[in-house]
Amino acid sequence: MHLSDITMFYAPESGGVRRYLDAKRQWLAHNTVCRHSLLAPGTRDTQDTPGVFTLPAPPLPFSNGYRFPLRRRPWTRKLIELAPDLIEAGDPYRLAGAALAAGRALDVPVIGFYHSDLPRLIAKRLGDRSLPIVQAYVRRLYRAFDQVLTPSRTMCEHLLELGVERVAVQPLGVDAEGFHPRNRDPHLRRQLGIGPQTHLLIFAGRYAREKNLEQLVQAFTRLGPRYHLLLVGPDMPFASTGNVSCFSHFFSAPELARMLASADALAHAGDNETFGLIVLEAMASGIPVVGVEAGAIPELVNPAVGALARSSAPHHLAEAVEALFTRDVAAMGREARRQVEAHWTWDRAFSQLFQTYCRLIDPHQPGHETSRRVSA
């Protein structure tokens, strides 16, 4: 069996989609005899890493290294050359069309993984008048796939409401060994110049308007010096001042794991998340989460592991942070870790995904158990 992914969301400093794809490649290599290939934009036509192919595409400005293919045909040709048994498209742009065209030419199933909520992202930038146009585009595109996967029930319901058929929930997971409470490092507090009585909260991720980081910073202005916010990620436009510190560059997974485990809680102000992988990484690190009661975050954060703000407004975020610290934060962190181990490992996620692949490739042999090295 040969599986192929294609996406523009695979760049040196990209976030959740790259972590999903890297984890999937590793899981397939260790648990199956499948061949896996990945096709993504780069600076040239090459294969620098075994199984990872790039074709040249121009950089997308202000996007942390993403590149946007302008022509579909070279990507279709490359997929046809690779000749996979199944193709998964990880973005809703030019490469999704290339995946569908290659799938038709090869007569193989094509999956569309709905990683980003395109109508709401565009509306946040262009206003609600853009919604009908973008919704029509999403409906037309995703109806063409043999199977559509979403990482959360919320996104599944959105697509069903738009009239997209053949939609199923495929949750993501987390590297529960890499993100672990044992990575806690007291040096981080000393580095930030804060004492043990100060509550340290962290946000980690790329800067984007839908993350509502301006509102989060305003919330900490309201909270005052007993609370400290650490912002971690590339191209953060904030200065380290008062009770906000900013590390404005990309961190490797081990560095990120150390900082998450060393904080008291994660602060996440995004109200448009399709899943929220950083939330699981924080929970696996043994810290609770402050999030917003919107998007997919409530599917991960329950009262035992965090607090949800009524909206991303600064005063609601501040109220949620204060409410969290009236409780036993350490116990919530332990429960967060327990829930990850029980429900959110990559092995659990990819075992389910692999069954979907097998069903689409050969409906008469569900499971393809002969392709597995170990049982799920």
C-alpha cells in the first residue's frame, strides 16, 4: 500500500498540520509496511528527505515560510508519477485540485482533510459579506472528495450544514512521550525574572489574527503583576514589557515541551480552532488550559482540566484565568495528563485513520490486517 499526502501547510516553521504529518509518517513506518510519500512546496524540485518531495512555489508573504503554488498541473503530474493507492489533501487551495485530478487519472480514492475553517478565516479578514462566496467554494470542493475528514465534531457539523456529504470525524493526537511533565524546568521562571508566587501562563503558536493575541495581552494588563504571560512563536509583534514576555522565533518540539511543562497553565484565546493541537500538548505536559467556549476547544477542555471564557473579549479571558487559579491547578494538570493518556495518543488516532485508508482502498478487506506489523 502506498499512501500520499499533499499540502502547502508543510514549511520549516509551520504548526499543527506539519506535526500531524510528521507523526503520521513516523507511525506508519513503525506500525505498518506501507510506503508513504509527502508532496509539499519548496524552493526547488527535489527529495531532500526520503519520501518527502518538493516542487518550487513562490513564498506567501507574512506567512512563516508557507509557499503558494500558482499552477496545478505540475503537482498533478508529480502525484501521477508517484502513483499512490490513496491521496490525502491537507489544504483547500490549489493542491486540493491537483489531488482530485491525480485521483481521477489514477482511479484511486482521494481524502480531503479539513484542517482549517476557511469560511470563518476569510470572514475574519474580509468581513461577513465574504461568507456565502467562500462557503460555496468549500461546498463545491469538498463534495468532490471520496471522503472528508475533520479533526472535531464542530467542524464536521459545519461541513454537513454546508451540504458536504461523506464527512467523518478523525481526531488528532499528541506525542505523549515528548510532551510530558518531566520536562519541567525551573530555570524558565528565573529567565523571565518572576517568582514562585506569580502565575505563569503560556501561549505557543504562530501569530495570526484568529488567535486573538491582542485580546489576550489586554487581558493580562487587566490581571496585573500576579499573572505573567509568555508568548512563544515566530513573528510575534509584541514587546516584552510589564507582565508579558515574548520569545518571537520558532522553537523545536523539545524546546516547546520544556516551556509548556514549566508553565502553570496554557492560555489560548482563539475562538476559531478546528482542533487545537497545542491544547493537547499542554495537557500532555501536565498543565491545565484556559480557552474560549467556541470552536473545537470545548471538545478538549472540560471543567476537570481547565476553564473556558465566554468569549475572547479581554475581560472574559481575565475572568477565566482568575477562576482557574481559585482551584487546585496541580490536580487539574494531573487529570489533564491522565485524559491525554486515555484518549488522545497518536497511536489511537492513527489506528483509526489507518482503518479509514484500508476501507477506501479495498472495501472488501476492512482493516488490511496483513499490512500491519503490530495490532492497533
